[in-house]
Amino acid sequence: MAESHHHFLPAAGAHWLLPLYDPLTRLLGAPSALRRLLEQAELAPGQRVLDLGCGTGALALEARRAQPGCEIVGLDPDAKALARARAKAARAGLHIAFEQGFGDALPFADASFDRALSSFMFHHLPLEQKPAVLRELLRVLRPGGRLHLLDFGGPSHALTAQMRDAGFARAETVEQRRFWIASLVYVRAECPGSASSA
């Protein structure tokens, strides 16, 4: 499988910065921003949850702690970030599956997740790649499943429009808040169909 057309930006912008990524994001208050995303996602025992662009695993670990009854799968193209994520999970005694892959070619079956989460990743994607990533997320979500996305941003209507174009139902901005010098946006979209009919 040729993946040579993919280019990705490492979590910290450059691999040599990776050791600084977690301390820096903690300093900037990222953990509380991630917890807010998890509150909105309303994780429940028995759910299968995808963390797309999981990087060094901060959101995946937080999700596992918040809802131990969930199965958490983290996906990222960066092998070095995944190695750090696996080490952090092992140190914390948390079982999380971390896999290497790309958002526009998810290595998962159709309708295999109840929730898809993504934090501080979407702005890295080239504009032309975003529709393919959203279509893939829609594909792997079960009917009634939800995508919860947190990113830097100003107005988020462009993103909610892209979600609707990709086939999501009820794409909406849940919240916007200040994050130091940046603005954060929380967006939610739902996979059409109801969970009960699945």
C-alpha cells in the first residue's frame, strides 16, 4: 500500500520538539480543554472510541480515565509520537490500542465506532484532504454515533458546512472559548440514523 503521497506535521511541529510537547500543552492548560471535549462526548461503558490524530496520547489517556468501560483506539501517522503514547499508557497502567495510520484511509471496518474524537489536529490537514477525512470518519461511525472535534479556530461555520457536505447530520458549534492567545472551537456532528435502529 503506497502511502508516499501523505505528508504529516509531527505533533510538536518538529520531531526534536516532541519531548517538550506534553509539558508545554500542560502549561498552556490543554488538559482542561480536553476534559471539556470529553464531557461533550458523553462517553459510556461499552462504547468504542476513536481518537484521530492522537499524537502523544493525551486525549486517549484522559478518555480512558474518564470512562474506564470504553475501548479507546488512538490513530496517528507519527511513529515517534505513538511510541511516547504507548509508553505513557503503560506507565499509567491503562490499556489503549495505538495504531499508525492516516485519517483519509482509516484502517477500520464500517460502523465500528460509537464516538470519534479529535483535538488540535484538524487545522494541520491540507484543505483538500479534509473532506476525505470527514467521509472516512462518517464511514467508521455507527448510525447515531458522533464526532466531537476540538481545534483552534475563529468562526467554525466552514467546518460545520464541510461536515454536512461529507454526510454528517446536525453538525454544530457547541462552544467557543479563549485559550491564551488563541480561540478554541468545539464542534459536534452526528452520523445519520439512530443508535437504536443499528
